[in-house]
Amino acid sequence: MLADREIELKFACGPDDLAAVLAAAPAGDDETRELISVYFDTPDLLLQKAGASLRVREHKGRRTQTLKRGQGLVREEHEAPIEGLAPDPALEPLPSLLPDGATLKPAFNVRVSRRQRTFHYQDAEIELALDQGEVTGGDRQSDICEVELELKSGPPAALFALARELLAAAPLYLAFDSKAARGQALVAGPAMTSQKTGKVTLSRDATVGEAFQAIARKALAQIAANAETLRLQPGPEAVHQLRVGVRRLRSALTTFKPLLAGDGLQSLKTQLRWLGHACDAARNLDVFAGETLHPAELGESAPAGLHSLRKAVDAARRRAWAEAGEASSSERFRALMVDAVAWVETGGWLDGPDAREAIRPFAKAALKRHLKSLAKHGRAARGGDDEARHYLRIEAKKLRYATEALTSLYGEKRAAPYLERLRDLQEALGALNDLAAAEPLIARLTLSPEAAFAAGELVGLKAAGKPRLLAQADRALGRLEAAKPFWG
């Protein structure tokens, strides 16, 4: 393990769970520390934009400057003692991240009470930290309660083995946001109710393995963030973005299929499929409410029974949100997240020769393979039925997600026209899929006669527009087929 790399797992939990975690952990000498950290950045947030955080931490009169950079299990860490209250801009790697004369200002503060224990476990030395405190920025404040496991030496597999043991003792939720990210979000404004996927930036000299890890980390972070929102504040956007995160990770498994193998892969696929299906009912109801009910309510001649239908649909949505929230609160979900990160970061697939190959030739072949599959399903969908168009929609999503994940290798400007055509096709096919799903969705609801009448009228009106949607999808497919692939 390199000296400037931090290998760490972080979990969110409730204050009442900390004692159970400590009791389940291996024995060791405990130390309680009061830590005060001030995070710094430039007025235009250059460090944040570079994916870095800079803090000055004080403990027992001593101050330490720490810069961290990176995502996932392994992060780059540079630490050095300093004398003053402000960071030293001459300490590496700050000079390479900031222009000459850049001004560093306090951005937010983190104050935690840390109970810390170091011990040996399965041939590894691990540090356990239980943190309770708060992050403050301006007039905003957010509580912190988390468990951290840091690998000091030894095999990373030991870190995950311990994490699984602790999961059995308390409901721990894997978290991807560092304290720095929490602070950055706090000072940016009101908390978001959902989180979209972060942009994936790949170095052109990255290996295939590094590229897959970068893409998978973004998807896992999106899943974790929206699962948390769904547990605390259920709603349509959290459901949608959680499903998107699941689909992006499943798509990445398809894109990088020639690389991936070994123990854990099939289990990961199965668990991701379960999590996605746990949100299907909520998403279908949300789409019906937004795309069919809401426009009808704004119309001049709303059908009789529309109000009763709205009440029934919204009641079903709340039940479906609760079911999705239960899934994202479950022991199965918590185990899924730990197992997924373990497989992405330390899986046996990393030992294969393909993992060390350059990403650009692989990316070209993968995008070409996705396009070939889409073309095959496109031929089947022309003149085909709803099922054939459903499979074409899935292939369009896979190509879109792969394109978005690999765009940085080619440049956004170069890929943008192709992506726009992909989105047009996906939108047209999505409208057709929503139409196909509407009738069975309504059939599963318990509706009063007047609500059932309104539902039938709305679905009938939507069905009348199917020929127009079919023509729109056919045009979108033709435009995509005529486009020159940007990857050459």
C-alpha cells in the first residue's frame, strides 16, 4: 500500500448504533479525540472543481494540513504539520492545483468527537473511528454520525470482511460523501432531494480496469445518495435517480463484459436487478401521475371521476414509495452495497490481463458492439410489437449510458450530436413504453367506478396518439442510424 493513499470505508448510522458497533469490533486500545477542522478553498472553488479537499485540523494544540483527492475506496492523501491557522500553499501538491497568487479562504468547519481504536484483524491493521459532531458553514449546520474503517496495512479484503461483521451488529449504510463533500453541499444551498450521476472524467492513458472502476464508483455513489433520500424523504425524483444509478451500473457491467468475470459477478447482477425492481411500481405510478393525470387536470374538459382517480393513484404512489424505502433500508441493501464496492475495488477480475490494457481501443470496440446490438433490435422493432420496442429501448439506454460514461475520451463537443439523437430515440420509445404500461398499471389499482371510468378515458386518449408516437420513434431511429459514430 502506498504511503500517500488512504484506503477507507465510511458508513452513516444513528447515534444509538455506535455502542453496538464498538462492542462488535475487535478489542483494542480506545482513544477519544476532539477534532476541529477548517476546510479551505478559493473563492471560485478551484479545489472542489478538481475533486480535492484541503483542511487544517487542530488537536491538542497541534495543527495538520491535509489534502485529499479522488473517489472510491482508495484516495490520495497528503498530510503535513504546519504552524499557523491557515494552510501553507507551498506544500505539495497544492502548487500544481492552484495558480500563482490564488487566495485560500475558510469554506466551512467540521467539529467531531471521535472514539478511535486500532487493532489487527485477518492479517491487517485497521483503524476504527466513531464520529459524532457537526459541519457548519455560514448560518447552516448539519449533524454528523458515522463509522469509518481505515486500512493501515494488510489486504483490503480484511476491511470488507470486518465491515460485513459490523453490518450484522448495527444498520450501517455505506456512504460515499466525505466530510468535505458534506460541507461543500451545505454551503452550496438547501439540501438536494435527489442526486444525479456525477460526470465521469477518464484519462486518455487510463487502463480498462481504471475506467470501469471510475464509472462504477459514480453509479454506486448515486445509488447510495438517493437511497438515503428515499429513506428520509420519499418522493418521485429519489426513486427515479436510484433506478438510474442501478441501470448505469448494470449497463457498465454489460459494456465491460469482456473484462469482468469471477466470483461475485452473478450475485451482483442478481442483487442490482432486485433493487431496480423494488422501485418499478413507484416509478410507473409517478410517470402515470406526471405524464397522464397532470395534463388532464390542466385541461378544460377533465373527465368525471378524475379527482377520485388522482386520490387513488397518489395513495398507491405513497405505498410504493414506502416499499422502495423499505428496500433501501433493508439488510439486503446494506449487504449489496458493501459487496458491490468490494467487488469493484478488489475483485478477482482486476488480476486479468484485459484490466491493464489501454481504455481507448476497448472503448471503441464496446461502443461498436452496443451499436450493433441496437441495430439488430431496431430491425426487429420496425413493424414489431410493444415487446420488440421495449428491447430496443433497453439497447438505446445501454448505448446512451456507455456513450456518456466514455465521452471524456473523445470530447463532449464531438459526442454531443450523437448523444442528442440517442436521447430523442430513448424519449420516443419511453413514451410508447409508458403507454403500454398504463393499462396493466390501472388494472392493479382498486378504483371506484367513476375513477375507473376516468382512467379508461385517459388511457384511451393516450392510445389514440400511438400512431404519432410510432412515427416519431421511427424517425428518431432513422436519424440515429444515419449518424456517423463519433468514436471513429
